[in-house]
Amino acid sequence: MRGPLLSACGVTKRFGGRIACRDVSFDLWPGEVLGIVGESGSGKTTLLNCLAGRLAPDGGSVTYETLSAGIVDVHHLSEARRRLLARTEWGFVNQDARDGLRMGVSAGANIGERLMAVGARHYGEIRREAIDWMTRVEIDADRLDDRPTTYSGGMRQRLQIARNLVSKPRLVFMDEPTGGLDVSVQARILDLLRGLVEGLHLSAVLVTHDLGVARLLTHRLMVMQGGMVVEQGLTDQVLDDPQHAYTQMLVASILPV
Amino acid sequence: MPDTDIQGSAYNYAYLDEQTKRMIRRAILKAVAVPGYQVPFGGREMPLPYGWGTGGIQVTAAIIGRDDTLKVIDQGADDTTNAVSIRRFFARVADVATTTRTEEATIIQTRHRVPETPLRDGQILVFQVPIPEPLRMLEPRETETRTLHALSEYGVMQVSLYESIARHGRIAKTYNYPVMVNGRYIMSPSPIPKFDNPKLDRSPALQLYGAGREKRIYAVPPHTPVKSLDFDDHPFEIETWTESCALCGSKESFLDEMIVDDAGKRLFVCSDTDYCESRR
């Protein structure tokens, strides 16, 4: 039996006197999708950034089992190793696609960047790979040489997903991947993500405030309030039988259609 | 020891004071020790505007001595305003012999070209550099470009070449073509045509690059590998011309296109005037 892919142990992050997340511990197993839900300001994104090595936590540790070098402490790696990890074994999907894409270069270059960063030097092959990924995320291949500025919001988000998955990561961090998109586009992206996560056996940490998204995509759920994890468990369990008062309130506040 | 023994001049030898020269020499030594790495230095006000070669002139001032013979070229020509002024400047403040012959020079300060005549051991080529950071147009933050250099993270440079092929069908960059120095640092070769890039590779001459406005010095020591970036299926190529030089008939040199009358008659001539004259 293999150990967990990512482990957080007592992760704490303060901004001055304000505690953004306090003593968060969990294990993420290979192939598992973990959801982090909670209202705005509950520390979800800060926690995600700590997990992905983008922010150094003030306390606790994050360990990750790499393909080649065994278990490493993400925050004790050299910056070079951490950045290499982030662009090979990991992916990061931002809420705003503009933060995750190079808006000044074509979609093909965006998808090819990670390949070129690890040494791909054959234009034709990079392009083939880019076309393949365009198709997989359901963007017309003839938009390959267009800049993401000419793309719609949903297409940009799909392009961002392709750009991250091209290096065949094992773990993807997603920060509100469907935030700010209209409902039908959201549904298509969720569908796409679900297919990709299953097809590629990805593990993922997904931050969202949308319980519907959590229900569709995640296996396990952590509910955060004021920087603390107030409840965690299997997604269906948490949503169908919430134990903590805050979770009950959260579930009750879903608008019935 | 200050060297102020210039007849009728209030300036120190070679214009800069000795402490400044010392500082620049230290930067040069560091640059030579780490080929392609941009070393910051305390750039001084020079008696010419930024963009006219303040970086190159400071490097030359720091390394020049009375035994040197100086050649200055601008776009390959010895007789353009910039070249003539800088040559006269050093003849006056450093009391050195000047020449237009590439073989005779020990220091060649250049803007936008590398001489056609192959350089030899002991010669120093000083480049004037406007933008020393090859990643600048791709990554505007200095802190980030320094990190990218430090970690050798050069995917973004390749992205720009990819983009060029995607848009133009080939790598359309023709000057300031990025190079990899000694397999470690990506370097801007200053705005020389890519035609000159192969001349930088394993050149027996020392190459020093000075950027006055950006206050950076970098170097390529003699016999250092310099590779122009490319793709396996879109290899690096230099410019070619169907014409030959109208004056000397050269088919091998870099040619400038000139419009010679109001009817739009065109003429191709060598950009390197010394090379052209020596062949006539």
C-alpha cells in the first residue's frame, strides 16, 4: 500500500496578527480529489497557496511524494527544485485565467511552454501535442495560433487547464476553476474536469465556495471557517448529513431551483 | 597612481578617474569569470547621451592603455558620426593610436556589428548594449528575470521563438538574436544582425559588453561556446543575399541595402567598410 501523495501537518499561516489558516492537517491519497469549501475569507486560497509552495506557512509542514526522489518537504526544497516540481509534477489552475496564461502569445505557445521548459526543442512535436490538448479540452484546433485575448472566458479556462495538464502532472491545485463563468459554461468545464481527473488518475485539491461543484468533483471535503477546518469527511456524507453548525448553515443556504 | 600626464588636459588618463576604472575592471573580471552573466556596475555620466555608447565607452576607458590601438565601428562603418566621435575622444583623452584596420586594432569598440575579418588572440571586442536583458520583452520584472537566470529557467525564451514560427512560419528575429553562452546563461548579443552570431562562437578574441543606461557588464571569454537558440526542425540560419557587394563584389559579407536615387534604384554594399576597402 502506497502512502499519501500530499500530507499537510498543522499548517498555519498568519498575516501579521491575523491568522489566515490554523493547524490544518490532512492526507491526500493518489487519485483522490479533495475539496476545500467555506465562505470568502475563510482561508481557503491561503491554504491552497501554502500547499502548492507559493506561500511559506508559519507553522507545520507539507510533504509530497515525488516520482523520483521519494517524500520531500515542499517548503524545505531549494527554490529551483520547488519550481521544477511546480511545472512538471504539479499543475495550478487559477480562478482568473489571465493569471495562469500568457496573454501575449498564442494558445499553442501557452500549451507548449511547459514542454519547452523541460527541454522540448522540436517545433512540430510541440505543436502536435498542443493540438492534441486543444482537442481534449474541446477547443477548435484552428484556434491554435490565436491569442487567449481573443478567447471567451470559458475557453480561456479550458486553455489554462490544457496548459497545466500537458506535462502530465500527478497533482493539480485548483482555485475556483469555475468561478466567474456562467452556469452552462461551468457545467461543461466541470464535465471536462471530471473526465480528465478520472482518465489521467489525477489527484487534485480543489478550492471552491460552490457546494454543487464540490459535490460533482470531489471525493472528500473539508469545510473551513475563520481559518479552521470545522468538519471533514466524504463529500456525500458532509453534504447530506452535516454535523457542524456552520456546515449545516452552508448546506441550508444553497438556493433551491 | 593617478595617471594625469596628458598634455593640456584637466582630465585623468582615459577620462574616468582611477577609482571608477578599478570598479569597472572588477566588474569585467567577474563577468569574464561567469560567461554571459550580467554584472551590475556603477555607471557614470559620460559626455554623450545614453544610447550612444555610454556603456561601451566606459568599458573601453577602463581597459585602454597607451600601447593599445583603437578601432571604433558603428553599423560596421568607421566613418559614421558616432564612430568618429568616440575614436577622437579616446585619441584625445587616452593618447592612443587609432586605426580603421581590423587586423591592427587591439581594442575594437562596436555598435551593431562584428567585423568580417576574423579576430585573433589578444584582441578585445567591446559591444555597446542598449538592453542587456534578453528576457526583458517577455518578463518585465527584474527580480523575476534574475530568478529565471539563476535557476536556468529558459522555457519562456523558447516560447518567444515558438510564437515567431507560429506567426511567421520561421524564426523572424534577425538582430539581437538570443544565444546560450557556455551552456549556462542566455545572453543578448546586443543588436548585431544574427549574421554575426556564428562569429561569437569560440572566438579567439575577448568579448566585453557594456550597457550604460542599464548599468550592466557581461562578457564572453575567448574560445567560449556560444549557441544561437533554435528548434530541431527550425535550425538557426543566417541571412543570405542573392546580390553581391556593388563595390568589392563580396558574396560572403553582410550587405546593406541603399536607395541611391529618387527613382528607387537600389544598391547592395558591404556594411563593414574596412573589409570592403581592403578588397577593392
